[in-house]
Amino acid sequence: MKDDRINQFIDELNQTIAPNYQITKEIFNREYGYPELDPLRDEICKCLICGLYQACLLYTSDAADDMQ
């Protein structure tokens, strides 16, 4: 019973990953060639693939702030 939340989360991930990967795979698999940006791009893509859209927005906002 105490593992219900994690099991639900895993089920949601299993339903989300494949379709979201299809949307982001070109960006996910292509490095920018900027060592300081590639890890951030990778994290943003992983958030999108897993359906963690609010986290993705936070990463994107932080990246934009860092570029200013």
C-alpha cells in the first residue's frame, strides 16, 4: 500500500515516455557543441520526455537568465 504513489508514477512514466520521446528525439539526440549548454539541453529534454513540463519551464527560464 505505501508504494502506491511510486507505482502510479511509474505507470504514468511508462505511458508518457514513448510519445514524448518521438516529439523530442531530434533535439535530445543532437548536441549543440557548447559544453556549457549541452547538459542543460539534456536535462530539459529529459523533463519533456518524462512529462515534467513545469520542471522543464524552470530549467528553460534558468537557462535564459544565465545567458543574459
